[in-house]
Amino acid sequence: MLRAWGDRGRRDEAKSVEVTPARLAGTLKAVFFIFASLCAWYSGYLLAELIPDVPLSSAVYSIRSISERPVLRAPAPKRQKCDHWTPCPPNTYAYRLLSGGGRDKYAKICFEDDVLIGEKTGNVARGINIAIVNYVTGKVLAAQYFDMYEGDNSGPMTNFIQSAPSKSLLFMVTHDDGSSRLKEDAKKAIEALGSKEIRNMRFRSSWVFLGAKGFELPAGIQREKVNHSDNAKNRYSGWPAEIQVEGCIPKGPS
């Protein structure tokens, strides 16, 4: 019996000194917490020694000043003549021809940043709109529109074109319809200026053209475009989309 009690005592003693995993984990957590606290205290001490004494208001002001510093932005692109994307080279004329679109988007002729024909100038209307410019001086000689849907205006337009002096630039744009009453004499006069599309004009075709009288324009210049009315493709109800040409014309010798 005494031996049994002795064995039992030894077993109880072994249980009392046994280290369980849970107890070991708790001990490690406590040690880690103490170590982390010491590190945090020491870091704060070093930071306090390294940073000079600055009032809180000064620190707040510094933060605000950073947010209030001007933001550098790219300068707005400079507007070019006749709304070109890039400027024309020296000794050239800038031009832009825009046909009408539908009833309310009026045609426009721009030359050297001056609107020769357009809604703002009040001299644009249905039909073919024409401006004549002296090629040598760049001076505008005349600007007029000719209704090609009603009235007999093909003859007067032919006379207007033929009256342009030699060394003239002739700019032409349509608004609404420019072909219904266009006659053969007018087509020949426009062909003589270099047009390749005047005989292809249809009802309400959008058309722009740059002609030269008494001299030849460089081959690479945009001179003419046409866009025919097509109910399946029209941008506007009954009208095609407007079209444009633009470019730079080398100045003539003075």
C-alpha cells in the first residue's frame, strides 16, 4: 500500500511540472509584448531627440502650404488661323472651306483667319457660295451666294466667276442644294478652274472647292471634296454630313 501511494505521488509531481503548449505560447506572447513596448519607447525617445521643437501650429501651416502650392499645368494650345491644328509656314495663306450641314449648320469660307462667308457675316445662303481673293495681295475682291434651287441664278454665277481677274483664288462651298438649277455654262466655268467633281453633283450634295484662275496651285493642296446625299447614310434627315478642306497656299510673287 505504501508503494502504491509512492507511485501516485511521483505521478502527481510529474503532472505539476509538465509544460503544456498553451502555457508556452502565453509565455512567448508576454515576452514579445514586453520587447515590443521597449522598442516603441526607445524609438519615440530617438525621434524626440532628432526632431527639433516645432509648435503644432507651424506643422499644420506647413502641411497646408504644401496643398496650396500652385499646380503646374501645360499651357493651352495657341489658336491657329482658321482653326488649323498647326500653323501654316511663313509666306503662305491659311484657308478652310466648310460646306453646310442640314438646314441650320451654315457653310463657311475662312481665309487668313477672316471669315469671308458664314453665318456671323450674314452673307451665306442656300446654293453655291463663292469668295474671290487676289492671289498676290491676299485682298478679298468679292463674296456672293447663288441659289441653285429656285430662280435662274446659274447665268449670273457664271458671269461672277468669269469676272474674277487673273491671279485670283476662288473659294466655293454649298449650303443645302447646289445642283438643281446648275447649267452647263456654269459647269464649264468651274471646270476651267480645276474642278473634277462639278459634273458629279447631285441634289443636296455637300461640295467644297478651291479654284485658281491664271496660275496653277501646287499639286499637294487639298482642293475639292464632295459628299452625296444618301438616305441610308445621311447625318441629317435628308442631308449628308458637312465636309471640309483646309491647308496652306504658298503666296504668289509680289
